[in-house]
Amino acid sequence: MYDPCSAVNAEMDSSGDGFYTYEDAGWLKYAQAHVVAGFEQFASDWNLGHPNNPIGVGDLSQFGGAANFARHPGAGHPGGVIIDMRPMRNDNVQAGTNFNDATYSRNLTAELIRGLSGLADVVSIRFNDPNIHDPKIVRDADRFDPRTHRRLRAVHDNHLHVTFRRATPCPVNLNNIHP
Amino acid sequence: MIRQALRFIVVIALLLQLGCQTSQSANSETRKEPRLGNETKGVAAESVKLLPVDEGSQDSSFVAFRNRLLTAVKTHDVAFVLSSLDQNIVNGSDAEHGLREFKNQWQLDLGEERLWETLATILGMGGSFRVSEGHKEFCAPYVTSKWPTVVSQLPQGADPLDYQVIIDRDVALKAEPNSNAPTAATLTYDVVRVVPAPPKSGNSSSWMKIATLAGQEGFVSDKYIRSATDYHACFKRVGRKWLMTELAALE
């Protein structure tokens, strides 16, 4: 049963001052209006100090805010209050990285997280780099390979899952299960 | 006379229809009542379980394919696995789709074991069918494919990423992260909340701190707990052949 949340109707631009988008044709590009406006203002401000380091933006929600478990089996990305973002790289290339990769910039990523965390509308930031500390950071539980005892890669090693405050009580636990 | 009879019949029909609607409405509210009560009061369910399910046996062609794939996993048959991949296979978030990235991630040329271990685990944990873009698909394991049914039962406002599933019967909930600690409770296919812990390092313990939905905290061995974001696979039937369309860990 489709249960549209009419507040999830603001479309993120595919690029703008201080940000670009990186997802494919299936990109989920809708959120509540204050989320899109708040992020685009933040990115514009970020751009003033980091003109060569735009923020890579991934999935938001789908129009109407329904969870999309085909694309996000664990989180669903419902409600129009989530933005996935790439960590920062140290080579100014617009591409993915993760916190264990040689291309990863901890300094820039920490600065990005500090900035996002300073926004009153940001509730939490899921990202696994253990060397970045912020009250709003949430880390995935560590898992280890039982043979090698090496930490296994986790889903938030390569992106920040940023959750914003819900301005409209669009339910997070929607009945409308996609697909 | 005939007109009066027709009017009588119409009135009776309308009354009957109204009666049915009222009855249906009452039934719907009755069915939804516990859920609505939870949402309005913000009270979490005491317990939510996700029981294992394997719908694969409903389709004989899929059963044959899965058995063949399991044999390939046991014998490390790279050629069969590669021939079973969709050309546009999903390899992860922010990762290229397709065979080149698949080979790169799993490093089959270097004799890496991870692919075989990952597939053996996934294929041994059931799963379910869905229709995606007009194609019938099977996704495994059940923890991921049936996760949407759990999300709708979580406490209001809960982040699904905070929750994982106990994947066995009578799993010990320990008071401390070691096997000699007292067992505080046992858990059977329960959905539990992972309690944030400081980052582990190196050869760390394999215990995970969790809380039941009723609020009881303790530690479980990470052998018995799985996240919907852990690796999953999906398979699509194209013509007479089943192809793997996803092998990825996605949030």
C-alpha cells in the first residue's frame, strides 16, 4: 500500500556551489524542503573555503518518502531526512574513497563532519573512521574475520549517512514497503 | 407500483452497502489497533522476531540453479560463477557495476577465499522472492530479504541501522563479553538493538553488546547475529537461466 508523505517533494539539484552528485540513474533525489535548502546553503558556504573540494552527494529519498529496500536493504532511506555523502579525498578527484584508502583525507573529512554537526538540523552522522570524534557520529559495530582477525569492511566506511531533523512528521517506519 | 418496488430495492441495496463498509472499517481498525496504539503512545514492542524462511524451494528451476551454484562454491569453480553473473551486477554502494569490478573486489586471480565463504554463508541462509522491474528475483539471506517486515515493527522513530537479528535458537545473552560469564537470558531469532561501543582494534573480542527490545542489555557472540546490511545476493531469471544480479553489502 503506497502511503505518500507529501512533504518529501523537494528535489536536490544534480550539482551546485560546493557539491556534485555521484549516483546513477536510480538516484534517490528527494527530501523534505528544509533538508535540501539547509544542505545546499551549507555546501555553498563550504565552497567559499574549499573551492576545489566539493561535497559528493549520493542518495536521499524517493519522491513521497517511501522506503526503498531494493536499493537500501537495511535503511530503506525513507522520510526525506537522509543524505549520503562521500568522505573527502586528498587529490581533488570527484570519486569514491573510504577511510582506509590512500586517497582519503581525514583532515578534510573531519572538517566536513564538524561543519555538518554544527547544523542544528543534523541529528546524526554515520561514519566509521575511529579517529574522527564528534558527538553526532555513530559508528557501525565492528566485525572481524574469524580466521585473520582483521576488521571486515562495513557499509559506512565509504560514505557519511547524514540524518536530519524531521520538520514534518513523515513516518520513518512507513507501511509502504518497496518493492 | 413497479417504481415503488425499484425504489425499495435501491434503498435496501444502499443500506446493505453502507453496512458492509462500516463492518470493513471496523475490522481494519481492529487489525491495526495494536500498531496504532504503539505509534501514538511511543511504546516499543517487547519482542520482534525474524524467523528463518526459504522460499527458494517454491521454484524448481531456482532449486536446481542454487544447488549447482553451491557445488561451484564448494569446488571453487570460478568459471561457473562468472558465467552466472549478470553483466551489470551490483557490487556495492559507490562501486562500479559489472564483471570487472566484481573480479577486482573478490580477487579470484589471487586465490582469495572470501567469495566462497561469503556465498556459502548467504546461500545457506534462506531468502525470498520478489518482483523487481517486472522480473522475478530471489534474494538471500532471509535477514536482508525479509528485513522490511521488521522495520515496520520497530519503535517509532527508530533508525533501522541500529538493529540486527539473532540468527539461531537459544543464543546466550551474556552479562560480560566472554563465554564464562553468566547467561542472563537466551534469545531465539530476536531482533535486537546494537549498543554503540568504542572502536575495537586488532585481534579483538568477537562479542557484540546488544539490548533486547524490552531493554535488557548484554553480550552475544557475533557468530549468532547478522545485520540486514551484511552481504546479500539477488538472482534474476532471464529466459531459462538464473543470473546473479547483486552481491553487495548495502545500507
